[in-house]
Amino acid sequence: MIQDTDELITKLSKKLKETENIDMPKWGLFAKTGSHKERLPENSDWWYVRSASIMRKMYINSSPVGVNRLRIVYGGKKDRGHKPSRFRKGSGSIIRKIFQQLEVAGFIKKADSEKKGRVITDKGRSFIDKIR
């Protein structure tokens, strides 16, 4: 059983890379993960790592999770030179595309309740449980 978060995300990202419905878009090689970042991600498999991280967050959080909440989670401080740093949200487009790919794979679905957002499916839970 995996106790370490980094180890779980690493193994989950390798399994997601093998899944046929989850692929990095062509623009993923040139995209920053938010306006607070100055450079592209150094890891060439960052798309799968982010997908695994999103799946883990949904696995832990039982309530529906939306794009805006995850934009806050993946945001950070923007360096503005001599002015004080300010918080900036992460990229919503990346999170949205990952949501769409995970939905096609059957790992998440739109919430049935009054709240907007997405929840993890039984297939997604068992996928993570097999890795743990």
C-alpha cells in the first residue's frame, strides 16, 4: 500500500499515460501551467502528472470539484519585480481539457446533485485502489 503522495501520483501518472483516452494535446509542449509561471514545465510528462494529481484530489474530496476550485489549488505567486507578489490562478484550460479526457475514459463524471462540478466514478476509484 502506497502511503506517500508523490509515489502515488508518479505511479498513477504512468498508468494514465498507458490509457488510450488520455493524451497531451499538441499545444501542451508549449503551454505554461499558469500566468504566475515564467517557464514551461521541465517534466515532459507533466500532463499525466497533473491528470494524476487531479484524480487524487477528486478521490480524497467526496464533494463535487470544479475548474475554478482547482485553478486556485494549482495557482501561485506571480513575481512582479520590485512590486509585491500577488496570487494568480492556474490555467483553467488545462484543467478543463484534463476533465474532458478523464470523463471520456470513464474515471470522472459530472455531478448529479445541485452543486456544479465533477466527481470520481466507481471505475476511477477502483483504478486508484489497484495502484495503492
